Amino acid sequence: MGGGWLCYFLVSPSLIVYNMRERTRVALSITLWIGILLGFVGAGIYGITTMDSTAEVAQQETIITQEVLERETPDHGIATVAPDSVGLDGKHLGYIADVIEEHIAHGTTPGAVVTIVRGDKIAYCEAFGTRAMGDATPMSPDTRFDLASLTKPIVTATAVLQLVERGELRLGERVSNTIPDFEGWHDKQRNKRHDIRIIDLLTHTSALPPYISLERLAKEYPEVDTLCVEHLMDYIAHCDRELPKDEGASRYSCLNYITLGRIVEAVSSTSLDEYAMQNIILPLGMRNTTYNPDEEYAALCAPTTPHGAEAEMRGIVDDPLAREIMGGISGNAGLFSTAQDLAIYAAMMLNNGSWNGTQILSPLSIDALFNIPYGLEASHRTLGWRAAREVYDAAGDLLIGEQTIVHTGATGTSMVIDRCHDMAIIILTNRTNGTGTHSDILDLRSKICNIAAAAIQR
């Protein structure tokens, strides 16, 4: 087909001018041939230009695609440096090993990972012992831990403040605005009724009871064969409120943060785990942080079941309500992570809410996380954290000040962040696999924090 058309165009000029006079025929033929030649040249130039333009567009699309990929999969690892390079006495930090080894021998925990952040760098990260009692697998810096109640500040409080910043929530608004049948509490001494607000949940000043066991919850709904989230939320919305002894005092309650998690989901129209992944975990580059670990991830977890138990929980959330009712995704517990990922979160907190150019929280929200709200001084609570304003076991005896906050987890985890000294101390253990008491883990945390504080040189 292509050859036929080519012959047609080559022969047709001669046919058109066949009967014309010789001179006219020759002139016209020359003109037509020049026209054809110019047409071919023009077509070639157009083709080359089009190819260049297509290549340029393709190159631009490649660049745009690469930028999108870089945004979606950020490489935000945190640098590790020698302690002395950031003003810490590395030799003094050696005492941490002595304390941990003593507690491992005592049975407080089978192992531990301790990380110290100074500014935007890891100044110390060491692993001790094994992942489980009677297990030869050594604890390592990349061991995954059930963070337990560290989920509260890292995911839930962070998410609530993000929604506040976006104008989708107010700290002072009633919980019933989002959960319509959520009741306030009755102050019988003063015969007054009080609405429970978002800020009351965040600071544990809501008067909600601390917890409810699965057995007790089943008794509340005897006609139900299988308990679900709706039953738990119905209980929280209507259960008796327990007024703290002192006005403004706090009563620590997992129910507060289970409720907050549901509020985040309702306001954002997103499940809590998906919200956390898209707004906190991925933007920070916390690659080893997740809810409901898969089998591969779980294999790297430190188990939280007591030593000698028939069934092992490794990569399964330890908290009963989070595990059995909330499907592993809850505002009070359920998050799994590593020492390095938590170091990134702590560095963000120390850097006014920003990490590697990504703003997770505004500087004013960070201020709110470090300061007790006005009128709630008796609670010793900030928005999601406990203020270390007086001697408090988990933060030790030396890191006490206006800008020090702390939170712990029942599995044996803790984080202390001190803005005055630009430092964070992360202690990860699975003490529930050990044989020590609650006071043993408090002793371990306190001593490690004292050693870290004493290592500050500048």
C-alpha cells in the first residue's frame, strides 16, 4: 500500500502536464517537484520536533512520577552519632548496661533496647539480653515491641491535635457532639452536671473509670453472644462516672483514649490505623511501625506473654480490649514499633513538630503537648502525656522541669522527652514476659533516666 501511494505521487506530475507545451510543461514539473521536496523536508522537521517534544514531555512525566514516589516513600532515617559529639558523656552512659544486666538477672525483663536522642540524632542505641525468657534469640535494635499505652500519645493525641489544627475539632467541644448519646457526669456534692469535653479525655480528667474487663463487659450485655465495638462504646457512653477526689485531678483511663480513637475515625471518616499511617507514620518515615503486624513482622517481635504460658503472643496486642473488642486497632493500645522509629517521633517533638521538612504538628501544638492546660494543674497531665514536674519514677530524679513529659506502656515501654535539654530517652522492654514486679520496671526506668541525665555535658 505504501509503495503504491509513493508511485502515484511520483508519476502524477507527468500525467498532468503531458499535453502542455514543452517549456510550460518543464517549468510546471520543476515547480511541482520542488513543492513535493519541500513537503518531505517539512514533514521530516515536524517529525523530529514532535519526537523532541514527546521526549521532553516523557522526561517531565518521569521527573513528576519520581517526585511522587519520593513523597510516598520518604527516606527519613535518623542518623546515629557518638554521644560525645552531641554533648553526652559516652563513658558515663556505660552504667546503663550494668543496671539492665542486673535487672535481667533478677527477672524484671528478658531483655531491653535503650535509645537516647539528642536533638535530631541518636546518641545511644543498645540492645541487651534476649527477646524472651529461656530463648537464645538476642534482643536487637530492630526488635519490634508492643508499645501498649505509648499508642495514646504517639497516635491518638497526635491525631486529635492535627484535627484541631485543621479546624475539624475543638478541645473544648463536648464529646456528645461526635458521639450523640455520650453522657456527662453528675457532681453529686455540688448537684451539678458537667459535659465531658475532648480535653477531658486527653488529660484523663473525664471521670470515666480506668478500664473494664472482658468478663465484666460480658455481664453488662448478657444477651449478647459476641461482644463488639458497639457494645464497648455503649458501655463507655453510659457507665458510671467516677469523680476524682480532688477537683481537677486526673484518673488515668484507657476508656478515654478508646473514645478519642473513635472520635478521630468519625471526624476523619477514616479508620484509626489508616489515619495514623497516612498522617503520622508514613510522613515521618517510621517504616517499622504498624497496627496488626503480619506474620513476617511478628517473627521479629518480642513476646508479651508470661514466661511458661501455653500460648504465646508475639505480634498480637497485649491489651484485652484492644485485642478482643477493637480488632487490634484502638486509641489506647495496639501500635507496634522499633527503637529507631520512636527516635524519629521524639526528634520531631524536639524540633517543633517538624522532621526532614515535613510538619507533623505546628509549634503551638507542640507547646500544648509540653504544658499542663490552665485550670488542670492538679492533674499533672498535658495533652496526651504526664508532666514530670516532680519526682516521678518513670522519668527519674533529675529530669524534672517545665518542659519534660513522660508516658509508659504496660508491656514495659516508656518515653521521656525533655525540651530543656533537647533529649529523649526511649526504653523498650517486654517485661510481661519476665517475672519481675511493677515496681521493678519503675526502678529500671528511673535508674536509666538518671544515668542519661547525668551524662549531659552541655
